[in-house]
Amino acid sequence: MNHILNLDTHGRTALVEPALINLRLDEKVKAHGLYFPPDPSSQRASTMGGNVAENSGGPHCFKYGVTTNYVSGLKVVLADGNTIQVGGQAYDYPEYDLCGLLTGSEGTLGLLTEIAVRLQRNPPGVKTMLAIFDSVEQAGIAVSAIIAAGLVPATMEMMDQQITQIIEPFAHAGLPLNAGAILIIEVDGYPESLGTQIREIEQILLANGGTDIRVAHNEEERSRIWLARKSAAGAVARISPSYSTVDITVPRSYLAETLSEVKQIVTHYNLKAGYLLHAGDGNLHPMVLIPEPDNPELLHRVHMASYDMVQFCVTKNGSLSGEHGIGIEKREFMGLMHNTNELMAMWDIKQVFDPDMILNPGKIFPSPESGSQVPFKGFSFGYHNIRPTMQAPESPFAPENAEEAANGILALAETRQQAYIGTTNQQKSGIEIQTHKLTGIKEYAPEDMYITVGAGTPLKDIQEFLTKDNRYLPLASPWPQATIGGLIAANINAPLRMRHGSIRDILLSATVVLPDGRIIRTGRPIVKNVAGYDITKLFVGSNGTLGLMTDVTLKISVPPRCRKTLLYPIHSLDSGLNLANIALRYTLVASGLVLYNEALGPGTQKSPYTLAYSAEGLEQDVDAELSQIQEALRQQGAPTPHITEHWSATNAWEALLQREGAQVRIGVPPGNLSDYINKQHANLDSKAFLADFNSGHIYTTNQDEHSSNIKQWVEQMRQLALQEGGYAIITTLPSSLEGTLSYWGYQPDGIQVMRALKQRWDPQGLLRSRTDFLSELS
């Protein structure tokens, strides 16, 4: 099962089998000017199925993310022999994110047979540089200074003196053996920006103790630098018959402190090691030498050293595994990072997918106590063992913290009531749980680029706070009072996801109250984290049916230095689709490519359609891309565009969603978007619509007041969307039409797994959705 089943170069997606080698996929797509960013150092041997199972990262994940950021769909054989499709080649399916849950699950939940991935445009230019530092601490400070300056290198890798002295005799790359630390930095983008990026980074490195800065002048020099970095395993094997690679991750600002502690641990156990560091994302790999693999006393010391390293890492808000997973080696360490409630929440998931424990048995979970009938020490299960300390609350219930929320939810469960999270637009029997008291900034870590806030905090309040420090969240909302928790639960994504990723990529961690009263913390404030199941993903798009988020941790960014948008007046739908598809080929720093049919912004009043192409980043990159777009579209007869810094594709999206009436979001595979619009032009053109060409989404509004007319309109669009492998859901209905139409009209292939998980966490059916998310999906 090692084939590429489908490659859609226009829609930038691929469908592959699990035994396909990572490098083979990358080589294939690069021939079409595309790029698969997750590139573990083992990509010459590692398979796509293995990459998904371990949520692999690689040197380029600082800028581009890890495997989960690129997997949109999976075909999975479950433990009972049934095959289901989760996700697909469209974006944001209306279902629990089982695709995100399976990614990083180490083969314990199902056997992958097909993997749908998204691709990027291959950057046309790349430069690699190497800098020398007296210490790891100095190099770490330089890394933080680069990020604070608004620069986003593709890679920032660090090697300490010990590993350099192991690698250089093997690789002969000219690495100085007396350097305290070596930093490898790679920048990519348009050739016009590379010189500026290198010069600015060089100034920052020099200001922070960097010396002997070298820039590779050709591909041979660049390859030699990377050969040295990726030869660590081979080099170690020359001096020791075996070694143990420890994989831990901490917030980046703790990297130097963690390395210092790890070295003390290695010394304490009388061991020798070399150290590799993914400096951009806080991932540390001590490579502990094992000169006598048959010596049980030595192996015991190695294992104890690993335990101590993990324990220290967890105290710094880190993870016991960044990209290598838990397996059997670290399963006894899981209790260091996860409490009983969190382990039991993972155990619930395992029981839903594989109750007979036939898939990779013995991995991830701690071993049970001798003779015990429960999965591991400290077993407890929700309100079967816990009783509330308060009476059932009246509606609306507005808890001030997770503990109060848990008590109230337990009390409601005991009295078998139902609850809805967030303000409802219709009368429902049940308790309304409001989050307006779960607000405020809980933790702000600008040096580590994350922020923790109450889930009831309005997005605009978070942006106002961050703006004062020249930071921001790359998220948008049409509704000023929209809370961050509400946006996550509804999975609301603006066109700017094209540049920054979706809300599931920006959400790092959450504190959640499950419907049975358990309080769990999911994730950590780091990008690389494969320590058990990625439960965080389940709450994105769950519509409040799986739990109440009380606080969330999000990845923040430095605002782009330049933002510009091309606005093209378009006089026919065919012309607009043709020009949009041509523009899509060039997107690299684009933050939106949309076509809309209403006068929603400047420069559009005299044409029935507008094509908006937004780009952001370094000024040289933005100007280079927009220049390419203008020339390519000019050759197709496009008019001269209006160029603005005050309107964007995301602004147009916000303007459309603010309109009154019934609103529908249609999602199809991006490569099928134009064909869908052509077939549905009568339904779309008679109403306001906006098409997002990156995500394959169409947003449309119908202000008709007759439910029969709207129902017919929705059903016609829905039927074709389902045929195209997508969906069409109602996102907003006027109050007069509530209860008359089906919101979803889409049945996930994994509906039985969704129901089983809901039953496991919420056996009383306590948490309901305003739009009956699960009860309608029958």
C-alpha cells in the first residue's frame, strides 16, 4: 500500500496510501511546483502512515507546522473490521474531528488505508546560514530575538558542542569543534526577499553573540550543512553500537535551562550524550550513548535518566514526547504529565475504538496494577464516584471557573436535565450555560508566542490586548462580541487561514469540563506534542456537545509587516472563475483569494463580481507575488486592479456573514469548487455569495422569508455538494424559521464512533447543541 492514489495539483491535495515513503511524495509533488512540508529527518525511510501515527514534525515545522496540520482526511479500518472515512478532501466537515484524534494515536485506534493531505506551493527561493555561539543560552536568546522581529525562518536548528564533535569527523562539513552551539537557519520565499531576510537575521545574530556567520552560496554548500544535521544518527553509530534518543519539548524560552538540567542528569547517571535541538519549537533530543547494549545496569541508568529528563520537562509546561510518541518505552511516564481524569478520558477513547485491545496493545497507557480489573492505578469515572456540592443551577448558569462549572454540570446530570452552552436564538427546554464570567487573560508568554484566555473572552478583547505588544491572533470574526470559545466550538475560519492555518492549528491547549464532571487539561502550550491522544482537536467544531471549555491556549503571531489586496472588477462569472483559478497557482504568501457577487467593498461598485487577492508578510514577498498575479491575469485580459491596504478578502467574508437572512456554508474539495459554482450558478447568483478558493468554501445568504423556498434552495445545493464529497450546512436562520429546516443534512461516515464517544462522556445526554448537532445526524 505504497501508492499515490490521486494528485490534484490545482486543488493542492493528494490521496496516498500509508506505506508511501515521505520523500517519494515530496519528490513527486515538487515536480509540479508543490511541497509537502512535514519533513522528519528520517523522511528517506519513514512512511506516510507512520508520520500520521506519530504526528511527525521535522526541521521545517517551526514555520509550516507538523503532520496534523496537513492531514484533512483518513480512511480507517476499525478494530471490529468496519471501514470508515473521517474528514476528506474538503475542509471543516460538520463532524467531530476524528481525523485529528487519529493523527498521533500510534496505531492504537485504527489501521489507516488512505490519507488525504494538503500541499503548499514550493517556495521559489531558499537560503541557508550557519552561526557560531559560545553557549546554547546565547543561541536561544538570538532565536527569540529573530521571532520578536517579525521574521519567520523556515528552520532554526541547534547543535551543541558534544554532538558537533560527534558529527564533524563523520560529515566533514567544516563545523568548528570548539563552538558552544551552532545554529542552522534557513529562510525561504521569493528571491527578492531572501537577501533582506539574511541581512536582518545576520544583524540580530551578531547583536546577540553570534560569530563566524556563513551563508551557503550554492546548493552544494547548503546540502553539506544539512548533511551534517541529518547525519547525527549515523555519526553516533560510529562511536557507539547503540544509543537512546530522548524526545522532549518545552516552551522555547526554557530550552537552554532544560538542556543545562539534562546535562546534569546525564552526568549524575555517569552517561555520555550529544544534543540536537529544534530551537524554533523547543524540541530537544538528547542522544544517550549505550556502549554496552547487553549491560542491564547501564540500560537501567539510561531509562532512569530519561525519566528524570521527562519529569523536569513536564514541570516547565512541556511534553514528554514532541514527535516520537509514547509507545511502550514511555507509557509509565504518562502519569507525570496527565492526571487520572485525563488518562481516563483517553482510555474512554480507546474503549470506543478498540474495546478488545487488539490494536497495538500495551502502548501509550500505563500498565495496570497486579490483579487489578481497572486499566491503571487511580481509576475513577465521573459522577459514578463524584457527587456535586451544589444544587442544580437555574438558567442561565454562568460559572466563574472550571470547578464551579463541574459542580453545576454534575448537579444537572443528577437531575437529568439538559443544557446548552452559549446564548440560544430559540426557546429550548433546558439550562443555558453562559461563559461571560469565564473571561480575561490567564497567561501571556510573548517570548513563547502563546496566550491563555478564558473561553468566554471576546476575540476583539484578545486582539486589543495583543496589539499593545505588537502581537495578534491570526483569526477573524464578523461578530464583534463573538467569544473565542464560541468560535472554536463552531469552527469558524476566515479566508486568512490560507496564510496562517485554521483555528484547529492555532489552538494549542484547553481546560475542559466533561459532561460527567471531570475536569481535564488537553494539550500544552507547544507545537510539538505527541503524549497520548490529541483530545484538543475533538472540541473544535463540536458545537458544545462534548464539554465546556473554560480556558484555551492559542498560538500568537507578530503582525505582518505588509498587507495588500488586489481588487479586480469582474463582469462575468466565467471570467471570474477562470482568473481565480489562474491566481490560485501562484499563492505563496496569499492570505485570501475570494470571488463575490455583491458590492461589499471599495472599487467594486461598477461590476457584478469582484475578485479579491490578499497577501501579507515581508514587503518584498508581497510585492513579488502581487506583481506575478497582475502579469498572469493581464495576459488573460483582466483589467487593471485596484490596490488597497484597507480592505481584504477576509473583510469581504466578514461583510457577507453580517448580512441578515438564512446563511449556508458549502464545502467541497478545493479542486472541485469552480465546477460546483458553474452547476449551481442559478442558486448562487440570485443571492449574495462569496467563494473562498483556498478552502473550497462558498458562503451564501438568502433573505427569502418563506421556509419552503429556502428549503428547496438549500436542498438543491446540498445534493450536489454531497455528490462532490462535501457538504452544505445552514449556519444561520432567522428566528421565524427556527425549527423548520435541517441544519446539517450531512451524515458523517464515523457517526457511530461519534455517538459512542458522546455516550461514553455524556451518558445522560446532558449537553445539547442549539442546532441538535448529534440528534439530527441519525
